[in-house]
Amino acid sequence: MNMTAVLSGVISGIACLIVGSVIAFFVGVSYRKKVAEAELGSAEEEAKRIVSEAIKTAETKKKEAAIEAKDELYKMRSEAEKEVKDRRAEVTRQERRIMQKEESLDRKLESLERKDETLQNKIKSADNKLEEAEQVRKQQVEMLEKISGYTAEQAKEYLLANLEGDLTHEKAVRISQFEQQFKEEADRKAKEYVSLAIQRCAAEQVAEITVSVVALPNDEMKGRIIGREGRNIRTLETLTGVDLIIDDTPEAITLSSFDPVRREVARLSLERLIQDGRIHPARIEEMVDKSRREVDQKIKQDGEWAVMDLGIHNINPELVKLLGRMRYRTSYGQNVLDHSIEVAHIAGMLASEIGVDVTLARRAGLLHDIGKSMTHEIEGSHVEIGVDIAKKHRENPVVINAIESHHGDVEPKSIIACLVQAADAISAARPGARKENLENYIKRLEKLEEIANSFNGVEKSYAIQAGREIRIVVKPEVISDDQTVIIAREIVKKIEADLDYPGQIKVHVIRESRAIEYAK
């Protein structure tokens, strides 16, 4: 009973507590709501106040901006009006100047028109006078033709022929006078130039390569070689193009020429004349011809020896002759045939080491400079000439490519072409193998002869005395005695204009008439 009452009291207490809590909760919620509504109202009033102030500030700035814009617009308008005013003033000034210039041009045009009219009148008057003069000239020509018995063309040809002969003689006389007048001064200057006659760096090499010595049985033979009035030595020098130096050297004569073929022909001819003992112009001509044939045979033998030495077969006979001619050619002081044989050996050895065709490599090395045998006769580089020669004789394409690529002008297309290129560089790069000054010296002498041969009436020419003198043989039926002086002067001018050389060069023109008949 008591237990039940206790429980009933507890439950009643709990219920009262719950009811009180609920009432307290609703009271708290109501209070919080009133506080929140009060704060919300205060925030709305503050927001309205801020918006109102912002609107007022914006309107104030808007009015200020409008005032500034109006001021700037006014300023820009004032500047624009000022600029327009200035431009109008400038246009007005330009228009005034243009009008003044137009008036000036009009006055000048009127003046020119008056002058043109005056000039036309003068031209008409001159034309009339010219017609009258032409009529008078025709009458005079007709009268002169009647008196002289010649037509105008015949008289002109007659006068020109006489005038040409007189002028040729007069020019020759004048040139001789000037040469005599300046002879003393030329002799003085020649002494100053003598130390520069040969290029200094090439002097020793030139002396070794361009000179041959012929031994004499006795000194009396020198007089026989010179001949009466020098006719024998003059004939020998003219036929061979070699300078014979006869000095105080006992029992010896020196032969000087930059061309080894000429020098060899002269040496053989002179030795045979000394052995034979009969020395006169006709015998000299016979010996020179015989020596030339012997040198040609020697050229062929040298070519055959080179081919046999290298073991090369089936090579065209014309190429063999060209190879032999290379014996008498030098490149920077190096004998071209010896150089080609050396290149062939080196190329062959290189080919054997890397396992390519040794014979073909030797063939390409031997023929790589074949063009140098013809460079003095055909225009162009030795590479171009060599390629043309090889193609003409149907050489192997590998050989042709080696020839045209050994100086890097075109790209090598085979290993053999590269080997020839390397072998050529090896042979040329040996110490002392080449001397550039000698090559320049030889080219200068060849150019000297080329200049002389370019003149009409020149039969042949020879550069002698290490390039200090050139002897020119002219055709007597084309060049007269008076014209020899003139052609000598013209050759001198051409040499001075086209050739660079140390010292001075003596131009010696020879005119010789011969009459040949045969008794049958």
C-alpha cells in the first residue's frame, strides 16, 4: 500500500516536472523570438540608412563627373577650333603660293613657246642653207670627177691607201725616235730592275729545272755555233724557242727555256751538230726536225714504261702518248708523270689493304692528272680536260669519277675515287714535293707567249731569258718592216696591261724572208 503510494507520488512528481519543463521551453522560445524580431527591425533600419547615404553619394559624384565632362568637352572643342583655324590659314597660304607658281609657269611657258617658234624658224633656215650647200657640194664633186677622171669612191680608196702607207711609215719613225730618246733612261732603270727579273723565291728552283748545259770539245766550237753574223745561233734559237747562253764558261753552252720539250729538242740538236761538225742553217733545220721526232718517240716510250711498271693493260694508245707527254710537265715543281705513278702505287697499296680492285685503283691513280698533258693547248682546268679525254676514250666510269673528284669538285661515287683523292694528297704533301713559285713562273711565261701569239701576223713566239725577253717571228707576207715596230709597241702595251711581272720584258720582233725552190 505504502509502496503504491510512493510510486504514485513519484509519478506525479515526474509528470509535474515534465509539464514545467515544457512550459519553460515555450516561454524561452517566445522570448527568443521577440529578441530576434527586435534585432531584425534594427538591421533593416540600418540597411535603409546605408542605402540612402550611398544614393546621395552616387548622385553627388555623378554631378561632379558631368561637370568635369563638360569642362573637358569644352577644352577639346576649343583646341579643335584652333587647329581648324590654323589649318585653314595654312591652306590659304598654300593656295596663294600655288597661284603664284602657276602664274610664273604660265609666263615661262609663253617664253618657251616664243623661243621654240624662233628655233623652228632658225631650223628651217638652216635646212634651206644645208640644201643649198648640198647642191653646191654635188656640183663641185661632179666638177672634180670630170677634172680628175675618178669617181668619188675611187678617189676615196686612192687617198686612203696612200694615207695608210704614209701613216704606217710615220708611226714607225716616231716610235723609233721616242725609243732612241728614252734609251738612256731605260738603261738606267734596267739596272734597278735586274734584281727583280726572276721571282726571288723561285730563283734557285728555276735555275735547276729550266737550264741544260751542253759540253763542247773546245772553245773554238762556240764561234762555229754562233756562225757568221750570228746566223747559226739565231736560226737555232728561232727554230727551237730556246735561249742559248754563250759566256766565259769554258767548253760549255747553257740552254735556257721554261718548256722542257723545247729544251730537250735544242740539246739533242746541238749535241748532234757538234758531233757532225757541219753547222749551218740548213743542217740546223734538219737536226731540229730529227730531234723533234726522237723526242716524240721518247714521249711514247715513257708512257709505255709507266703502263708496264704499274701492270695496267688494255689502255688506249692515245692515252699512252698523253701519259708520256706528262714527263715534260710540272705541277708546282713536281714532275707530273712521276707524281701520277706515285699516286697509282699509293692508291694500289691502299686498295689492297681494304680489299678493293687494286688494278682499277692504280689505273685511276695513273690517269687522275691526264688533263695536265693538254692544259697548254685546250682551255679549261686539268680536271675538266681529263674528264673529257677519259670519256672520249671510253674509260671505266669509276676512273672518270676519280678524275673529276680528286680535287673535290664533285662528290666521289666509289671507294676507289676516295683512295685516289687521298693518294694525290699524300704524294703532293711530301716535304719538297712541290714549289708553288715555280708553277706561277711557268704560267707567267706561257701567258707571255699566249699574248704574243694573239696578234695577227705572228707566226710563232718564244719566251727566253727566264721571261725577261720574248722573241716573236712574224710572217713577212703579212707584216712589213715598218709594221714590225708598230706590232712590237702594241705587244708591249698588251703585256703591260694583262701581265704581272717583275722587272722588264724585252720584246724582240723578227721578220725574215725566205725563198725556197726545188730543182727537179
